[in-house]
Amino acid sequence: MRPSGRTASQLRTVEMEPGYAINAEGSCFVKFGNTHVLCTASVEERVPPFLRNTGKGWVTAEYGMLPRSTNSRMGREAARGKQQGRTVEIQRLIGRSLRAVVDMEGFGERQITVDCDVIQADGGTRTASITGAYVALYQAFQKLVDDGKILEVPMKGQVAAVSCGIYEGQPVLDLDYKEDSNAQADANFVLTTDGRIIEIQGTAEEDPFTEEQFAALFSLAKSGVKELGKKQREALGL
Amino acid sequence: MRPSGRTASQLRTVEMEPGYAINAEGSCFVKFGNTHVLCTASVEERVPPFLRNTGKGWVTAEYGMLPRSTNSRMGREAARGKQQGRTVEIQRLIGRSLRAVVDMEGFGERQITVDCDVIQADGGTRTASITGAYVALYQAFQKLVDDGKILEVPMKGQVAAVSCGIYEGQPVLDLDYKEDSNAQADANFVLTTDGRIIEIQGTAEEDPFTEEQFAALFSLAKSGVKELGKKQREALGL
Amino acid sequence: MRPSGRTASQLRTVEMEPGYAINAEGSCFVKFGNTHVLCTASVEERVPPFLRNTGKGWVTAEYGMLPRSTNSRMGREAARGKQQGRTVEIQRLIGRSLRAVVDMEGFGERQITVDCDVIQADGGTRTASITGAYVALYQAFQKLVDDGKILEVPMKGQVAAVSCGIYEGQPVLDLDYKEDSNAQADANFVLTTDGRIIEIQGTAEEDPFTEEQFAALFSLAKSGVKELGKKQREALGL
Amino acid sequence: MRPSGRTASQLRTVEMEPGYAINAEGSCFVKFGNTHVLCTASVEERVPPFLRNTGKGWVTAEYGMLPRSTNSRMGREAARGKQQGRTVEIQRLIGRSLRAVVDMEGFGERQITVDCDVIQADGGTRTASITGAYVALYQAFQKLVDDGKILEVPMKGQVAAVSCGIYEGQPVLDLDYKEDSNAQADANFVLTTDGRIIEIQGTAEEDPFTEEQFAALFSLAKSGVKELGKKQREALGL
Amino acid sequence: MRPSGRTASQLRTVEMEPGYAINAEGSCFVKFGNTHVLCTASVEERVPPFLRNTGKGWVTAEYGMLPRSTNSRMGREAARGKQQGRTVEIQRLIGRSLRAVVDMEGFGERQITVDCDVIQADGGTRTASITGAYVALYQAFQKLVDDGKILEVPMKGQVAAVSCGIYEGQPVLDLDYKEDSNAQADANFVLTTDGRIIEIQGTAEEDPFTEEQFAALFSLAKSGVKELGKKQREALGL
Amino acid sequence: MRPSGRTASQLRTVEMEPGYAINAEGSCFVKFGNTHVLCTASVEERVPPFLRNTGKGWVTAEYGMLPRSTNSRMGREAARGKQQGRTVEIQRLIGRSLRAVVDMEGFGERQITVDCDVIQADGGTRTASITGAYVALYQAFQKLVDDGKILEVPMKGQVAAVSCGIYEGQPVLDLDYKEDSNAQADANFVLTTDGRIIEIQGTAEEDPFTEEQFAALFSLAKSGVKELGKKQREALGL
């Protein structure tokens, strides 16, 4: 029995509100239950030095948590003058996940920065971030199309992400904080919505786990990502 | 004529939603038109070293802006490893403003940190922050009362803040970004809702201004703060 | 009765020694009683990126305190690797105050940095800094004129600053450290010597104060700044 | 055909020299072909604050690369004042991998820091680091046993790591730099030598990859880790 | 012929004003010609952790330059967030030089920090700093004696410092900036006033120099330090 | 009697292995007994801004210690975000020492960075670094010659370094850690192998020392450097 009463393969209530941020070219306020993340996509007419004069664009991501998004207040990273290792890991993951579905030659020498800021946290902030970031990024590309700057949205796939874990011996989908902090194993799956792998990160929390357990987690993740993909398309009106 | 069509003494639409953040002891999502700030108050059972064993508590504040809260994306302070001078100035102002209405001996050796995070910016983020911070802090104190930890809310006054400025030669209340970036002078008034001064910061943008102009701004501010005070009490159900 | 025996409207003994620093284009060693600040103005033949090719110059300021300028030694900011919030606030204030009286189009694409370093502190370091910085800056402009680089000193006003406060219930001018640390309210006035406002920062230390009290402080400040202006002109031989 | 002439399932020449560092409690100089890493384990008689008085110990890891371990010189992290995101990710991975096979209650309130410093890099530095770190850590535990401080080596499993990837369409084991920089997918497997999962990190470099491809990588990894485990035991004389 | 017209063995005009800083326990404003350094000695009733409960005290030094002490403005170290290598080297040298003449067991568990801040620079700032620091430190010790906290000044020697160099082929004493920037070799001698060595730092600027040249520099230094020692005793009234 | 059983004028066993690092243009793994330093020389086709378009090259050095190169683990400088004062001092010394024997106009507008990383420390790491750095640098220059980029190795002298000290009252050569930490005086001599001075740094550890003692140390150093020079030439096959 999961603390939330969900079945093993049940996602939390997922909501996505594209266009939440009036200043950004693209945005999505995404909720996985009580985990709320504001994703914004900002387009700049320049690329990092290593891409100048290559005709290619760049997509990168940054991640942050509001100090009291969590149960007890975390120190503000800006005040400490340093991003935590966890923050750096997550923003690198989001960036790689988005780049895997973008045609980097399809939007000119532009950089798009996707900011994922956690307004409220209840587990799964990185997977919610990736899922919402896709929507924000799509919207920013759509705006470039609408503004006549590019001909079509340069996406070669659709990406979403979900966590799975072994909780009280049973594989379950989309861990909330209570489950996450007691899971025997924990894996984040970044998949295309047609089931291919972009990134997998699986970690044993206490004891190593078996290949069979891993396969069960993978299976849950595929169905979860499929469902998230549907929500993304609905949010984008596709 | 103001860009927004408001009269000279008209506030923007103000909304306050206390309890927005489920994890925090107190919180308020405050909107001054398109300026949106999430204020959370976090209670810790410890004080800074200089207050240990004095029986006094401490109230402090931190301020931040989401990178794309503004019209063009700002670099993330956590990534640059440094808070900007403007950020430091504002959070010190918020902290002083709150401490001026709190009885520091009335809530034990506790520290309350009020975080003001700008979700969307359209001018006046510091005054919206102070106004919302009061509500979040009140709510946190109320929770201490409800939990039986203190006997009453240790507030000896009610504080709100508003900006005024001289726009196209005319004193106006509650500047939005368009007005703010073109004002001849700009002043932030942190007042008690019964009209006393907690902090005044007035700045000539281009040319020095006169004592009479300053008096006109002050007069607008008093009426604005009175109105904000009413909204605060409504939000808190007082 | 003030600790120093001064009357309520009496400045401390003020001295200004222009040209103190042989290496700088302009300089002033300013003393407000036991508060001693060395102000130097350094001219560089370049402007910050945002002003390139605009024909405009820039004036900026930096502020520092020697570690043992104060009663107990403060940690050296260079050693801690970080300027305090107070330092940042003050140097921004000095910069804005100077820019308000300078014609930015009148000295070419040059940057002038005014450094205000507190050699000894006894209250009022920021107001002494602004008052001395004006003299150092004027001298640097005069040197540009003497060197035939510009035709006249590009100053459109004269600025000085003084603090006032409510000490034992009475408004007094030019607080020294003993008064400052016990004042009920404390305000810094940056005014033109003909009485117009450049910047006002008023802060209640414990209890909010009234509009009438604020008016009394303003009145003291105007007379103080007038007197400081006279000293500045004498120092500059104007 | 692999650039090195190896077969798809062939490791590079692996060497491990325990006790390389005369000052450390445990050490191992590990070579995976031209990738050389010096791993040292340092025992301290204290634990981080969150473990004080719990009877538990702690194992942590740090990772670094000599500036010219790589083909073109990298800036020194100490000189830049900041560890790169990649560095932080890797050292967190090493630490988690070791902790998964250690009985944290079996060596008292001690902290062991395993430093993995890359002397020369040719791909696979993080997997070589984990593999060598196990040996260094074991040796440090053995020294605690020999010194009579604990009764037995508190290891509940044996860990090694290897990378696999899809190179020119074919799954191959233990990528060197040439392969790594041209792989379609790249996965790092941290496994127990009896085949259970501690950590898996798989990343698509350009295009997403399939579940079948992932399974092939996993299979290679299991055989590679088994072989590495044998080398570790030989090095330790077990 | 030296640019200043001095003979090869002639010091610049040296002045020392003890007690310059009213807030510090000891101080000395020292001038070597146009090189002016303010030295303050601050006594704290605590020692660094490694000396607690040993009965020993500690003497340390910090060094800084005002941004426009030099001919062209240097960036402020506090603003850059980092002390330069040169700064670190010099303050370590000053600290070692002072500790070499102090009986560390003679003033209890106290720390004395000597700050040497260069107000104006014309070569030889580190040697002027050491020479003035001795006076400031002596004065601080004398104050501890006067306050009845220790019985006598715990100095076991008298230290002063001077630079020498080979300028246009000739060994000369006490280089000013013009000489220093054109010297073939440059050496700083920190000696006791009775001629023993505390620290010697000799550097060839372009070409290596000979043992004979070094001996000539040493000889000049001994006479210079002897003379400086006399000035120190006069300043201290000894 | 020295702890190692060496005679007063005896170096430790010295070994130099040029070409140790396969990725670097020049390298040398140098051992002075148990002090082991890896020196690499990296050539870049650019110079620092102050040398652009001057036809001159630049040689600089960086220094680091592996965290467990020492008897007790030192914190990693990259993790603390700051190089220690000692590190900065040493790398500046290495750079100056190398530049003193290089013809800066003889290798075009190139920068060569020599990294000296201490793998194991037993005293004398800076002198071993300089001695090995010369070999690495020579090898890098030789590679530029072999590649036809310059005509001859632009070295105008040969540099090596050794420490001397007064241990138990007796001057001894090439201090190891045990001696170094108990020496009454300690001096590092950077000399050309024909006996001229590049840099001398002598420091009294407890009591000042005499000119005669200094002369004895110098004499030991000259014979030591002569011997090291021979080893360098053998290592380079000259």
C-alpha cells in the first residue's frame, strides 16, 4: 500500500499550464501532485563561443529550488555563493535530455535557456522539470515559427521523464517524497514517448538490486512516460 | 496619462493569497498587478550567535528573482556565485522593515526567515515583497500561537510599502515597470498603516527634485499604504 | 545634551585637504571630526561596455574601511573574499549621488572611479565620503580642463551629504558614533547645496517616527549641507 | 573494428598497485590501459556532524584530474576556484558506489575519504576510479583490523565499474577516449562482482537508443565487472 | 646617479608617527619618502584553535593597498573577491618577520593582528610595512604592560627591513619605484638591528647575479637596518 | 647525525624520468628521495594579453599537491575554492625561476605552462619542482625545434634548486620533512648550474641566524645545484 493510496503503476495528478510566465518566449507551470515547477524557455540571439559560425544552436538548462519549497528551509544557493552538487547534476541532466530531441541545426545560431525553478517540492522534481521543460521549449520554438524566424519546430522526438523505485519491496511509479526517502532503489528514466532511452540513472539506496527489479522499473517507466507524453500534447494543443 | 490608464493615486490590482506554500509556517503569494512575489516565513528554533541566551528572537529576510521573471533573462545569482548589490540592498530593507513592527522579546529564541522570491516582475518588487512579507510573518506567528508556543502575535504595528515617483512631471502612486524606467524621481515608502515612517528611500533619477515634490510623493504613499493595510487585514481575516 | 557638547544644529569640525594623494587625478582627505576618509578620483580613457560609442562618460564609486578604522577590528573584506552588504549599499549610494550632479556628456568617453577609503571611523562615513568625493571629482575634472582635454568642468550642481537623527528625543545634525548607535531614527540626506534632493534614506531604528520628526531632520540637513558646500568651495578655491 | 584492435568484449590491460602511496592508510594506483588513477584512502577519527554519536562511520570520495592528464591542458580547478559540474557528479558517484558495499556500523565513528586523482586520462576515468577506490578502501579497512581497531573488514560486497557504449553500431566494453568521443550511447555500470546493480547511468549521445541495445551493454558490463573483480582480489591477495 | 639624487647607501627620508590611529592598541604611520603605510596592531583575547590551552599567543599580519595608492589605479581586492598572490606573499612575510622577534609565551593567549595598509606607494612598501609594524606591535605590547595584563614587552629582538638592488650596475639602498622597476636584481632584507638574518629574499630580474653582488647588497642592508632601528627607538621614545 | 643517515652535503637519491606524461609536450617525473613531483609543460599558441603583438612568449607555472601526498590529508584546494598562500607563493617562484633562464624572444608568441603536481611529499617539494620543471620545459622546447617551429632551444642558462638548512646546529643540504620541520633556519636556493643567483629565500624559523651561517648554506647549495644540473643533463641526454 502506497502512502498516497495510489496503485503501483499510477502517476500523481499531473497538470501543465503552458504560457504561465508572460515575459518568457515559452513556459510551463507543471505539477506532479504537490511537486510544482515553473519552467521558462528564454531565447537569445547568440550562441556559446564554441558554436559561433557553425549554423547550430544550443539548448541549455538551469535548475533551482526556492528555499522553502521543501519541508525544512534550505539555504539559498545565491547567498552561499555556490550551487550544490545535486543542483549541478540535475541541470546537466535536463539540458542533455532536451538536446537529445532537438535538431540543433534547425533553429539558427540561437541559445535557448530553460530554467526550471521548483516552487514546491514533494519528490520527483527533476522528472517533473524535464517533462515541463519539453513543453516550455516547444512553445518557444513555436514562437520562433510564428515570428517567421524558422520554418518549423525543430524537434525530432518528444521527451518526458518519470521516477520509479522499489518501495517496501514493490516496484512503484512516480515516487513522492515519502516514498523516495524510504525506497530501496530509485531510478529516473528519461525516455522518448515512443519508448526509447535518452537517459537512465538507477541507484541502489541501501542494498544493490537485481536485473529483474530493474526491468520491472523500466516497464513501469515506459507506461508512465507514455501517459505524460499524452498530457504534454494536450497542453500544447497538438 | 499613465500607460496603464490608472489615475495618479490609484494602486494596481492587489491580491494576497496567504498559505500558498504548504511547507512553510507562513506564506503569502502577493500580486501588485503583474508583479508577483511568493513570500514564505520559516521558523527555526535557534537564533544567531549574538542573540544566544538573551531571550530575544530574530527576523531576517532574503530576496531573489527567478531568472526569467523579467523581460529579458537575468543570469542566475546562484550560478554566478554572488548576489548583486541590488539584491543585498533589498533584502536588508525587507528585514529592517519587518523588525520595526515586531516585538523581538515576544517569540522566544527563534529565528524567522522571510524569503521573498519574485516569480514575475513589473516594477515595485521590493514594496510588494514587504507588503506580502508582513502577511507571511503574521501567519507564522499565528501558527506559533496556535501551537501553544507563544501567547500572542508579537506585532506592535502593521507595515506595508509602496513606491511613488514623478512620471512626466506628475507625482504618481505604485509605479509599474514602464513608469519606473522613465521616472524623474522614485521613492519607496515603508510605513506603518497608521502613517508613521519606518523607512524612506528617495532617489533622483536624473535631476534633483524639490522638497515640495517629495511631500506630494509622501502624501500619495500614505494613502496607498492605508489601502494596502486594509488588504492585508482582509487576507489575514482580521 | 549631545555627548560631544555640540548644539543640535552644529556640525563637527570639518576639514578638507584636496590633492592629498599625489598619484590620483583628484583627491580629498576629508575629516568630519574623528571620521577621516581619503577620497581619490581616477580617470580612465575607457567606459563600461554599455556606454561605448555613445559619447557619454561614467562616474562610479567604491568604498572601503581599513580593518582597524573602527573601535574593534573588522575582518578585511579582501581576505573574506566578499564585500559586505553595507559596503555595497554605500558605494552604490556614492556613485548615484555624484552622477546626479555631473553632465555625463561633458567629459567624453571616460570613466572616473572615486574611491572612498575610511582611514578612521566615528559615524557618518558615508556622508563624509560623498562630501569629499565631490571635491576629488571636481579636481579630476579640473585636471582634464587644465590638460586641454575638455573645455569646462561638467558639473551641473554641487552635492554634499550629512546625517541627522533623533537622539534622546531631539533632532540633531551630523551624528557621531556614540549618537548614531543610540539614535531612535537616522537619516542620510544627499542634497544639492541649493537645497534640492538627490537621495534621502531615513530609517527608524526601533520605533517608527512621524512625518513631523522627519521634517525637522530635513530642515537640519539643509542647513548642514549649505555649510558643507561652503567648505567644499573654499577647499577648491572657488 | 575497434581503434585499439580489441574485441567487443575485451577490457584494456588492467593493472592495480595497492600501497603505492606511502603516506595513506590505503591506496591503489590503477591503470585501465592509458587511463591512470591514483586512489588513496585516508582515515580520520571523526565523522560529519550528522553522524556524531550514532556509532556509524562515513565514506566519501573526491575526484580530480591533473591539468595535463588530458590531451589539451585543462584549467586547474583550484586556480579557477570552482569544481566543474562533471567533477562534482563523478565524486558523488564514487562515494555512493563505495557506501553501497560498506557496513557503515562496522568501523566506528570514523570518516574515510577516498581521493581519486587522474594522473593520465584516456577514457573511463570514473569507472577506473571506482574500481581502484574499492582496493584502496579495502586496504584502509585492513589496516584498521591490523591495528586492532576493528575486528574485520566491514565490507558486505565487492564493487567494480566499467563503461560500455555503442560504437559504430556495435556494443563494446570499456571505451577508450577515441571510442567514447564517437559513441552513439554510453553507459557506466557500477555493479557488485556477483552481478547486482549499484548504479547505472546510461546516456544517449545523439539519438535515443533502444531497450535491446541497453540489454546488450548490460551483458557486456557484467562480464567486465566479473573480470575486474578477479583483478581486485588478486591485487589484495584475497 | 640615482633618479632621486641620493647616494648609493642613502635611505629616503624616514618618518614614523606612533599612535596615529586612535582606535587601535598600537599604530604607526610610517613614511619612506613617498611610500606611506599605516600600521595598526589589534589585540584580541583569543588565539587560533591550534594554540588554545597552550599558554602561547599569536602574531599575524595582513597587508593591503588602497586602490589609488599606485600610479595607475589597481582593482580593489575586496571587489574582485580575491587577494592577489603578491598580497598573500607580503602579509605572510610581515607575519613571519614579527614572530621572529616576539616571545610567544610572553603575552598570554592573545592574538595580535598587525594591519599594514599602503596609503601611497613609491617602492619598498613591504619593507616600510615591516619597519612600521614593529613599532605598532611594540606599542600594543606596551599598552598591555600599562594595563597590567603582562609584566614586560615580550620582544627578544628588534626588527626592521629594507630593500637593496642593483641599479645601472651599482648596488644601491632603499629602492624607490623608478629604481625598483629598472633594477637588475632586487633583494629584501629583514634583519635584526644587530645584524642577524630573519628573512632574505633576493630575485634576479633579468639575468642571474653573482655571489659578490649579493654580498654588496647585504652590506648596504645592514647599515640601512641599523639606521632604521635608531628611528624606531626614537619613535618609541626608547 | 641526520635522520636519514646522509652526510651534511649529501643529496637524497635523485631520479628524473622525462617524457612520463604521454599527453604533454614536455614532462619530467622527478624524485628527491620520497618527494615525487610530476612536472608537465604545455604549449599553447597564444600569449597573455599584455604580450600580444610583441613577438615575445611567456612561461608560467602552477603548483599543486595531491590531498594525500602528505602525512595527514590536506583539504583539496579545488573543493575549498581557493589556493593557499603557500601554493601561490611556490608557483610564482617556479615561474620566475624558469623565466630567468629563458630567452623570451626565442619561441614566438607562445605560452608554456609548467604544472608541478606533488604526488608524494617529504620536504623540498618546491626545489624538486623547479629542478624537474627545467627538464620538462627543455623537452617542450626541444619538441618545438623537432616540429620545425623554432630553430633552437631558447635557453640562456640552466636552473636547478635545492634547500639547505641549519639542523641541530649544523648546515645540511636538501632537507627532508623530518629535518625541515625541526630546522633552525631554512633557505631555498635557485641557482644557475654555473653558480649564479636567480632567487634566494632564507628564513629563520625561531631565532635569527648569522651571516656566516648563511654563507655556509650558500656553499652547500652551490655544490648541490651543480650535482642536480648534471642529473638534468643526463636525463635530457645532453
